[in-house]
Amino acid sequence: MKKQTKIIIGVIIVVVVVLPLVYWGLTSGKPGKYDTFAQCLEEKGATFYGAFWCPNCVDQKREFGRSASLLPYVECSTANRQNQTQVCIDAGITAYPTWEFSEGERVTGTVSLEVLAEKTGCELPV
């Protein structure tokens, strides 16, 4: 095999395999921009009811980026998408996403981070 071909193959391997692994290593484990905000929402008694197949729920989580895993999230759909979990039935959830706040107020649909901050008193990061 020619030296030039070996170099090209080596560059391709670096670009396809090594760089993504380095990027993943640098970004995983870092705190998300909204970690403190998401934790505050839970501390203030907010609950986010949703379904994994719901596009608006996905959009809501996307707004939190890496911090989405810290949200006070309750999954309402069964794995087959055909039924609702008992916790959501008991809570009377009829639409996704639904945010419920400590005083019992509910808001359905994708809610802006500013509205979540206003309703909970949690400070939104700059």
C-alpha cells in the first residue's frame, strides 16, 4: 500500500473515530447551563408530565439541553404508547406536556423558561 493511501486512511480514522470520542469525553460530565434552574423547579414543587413520543415534550426538554435529565419529569406513556401510567391517570393529566406547580396550577403545552421562572421563583441563568 502506498504511503499516501496509508496517510489518507489514518486521517479518515482520526476524523471518524477519534474526534467524536474526544468531543464526547470533553462534553460528558460537564454541568448543563440550566442544572441549577432544573433542580430549583423540583425544589419549588413543579412537575413536568409528558410522554416520550410527544413532540412538544421533546421540544420542552430540548430547551434545557444537558440539564433535561434533572427536570422533575414524570413519564405518562406506557412503552407501547397505548395507555397512560397510573400516576398520570391519578393526577388527571389529559394533555402533554403539562406543568403542575406547587399551588396546583397547571399549564399545558411547551412553556417558556421565563414563564417557568416566574411561576416558581427560580432564577433563570443569564
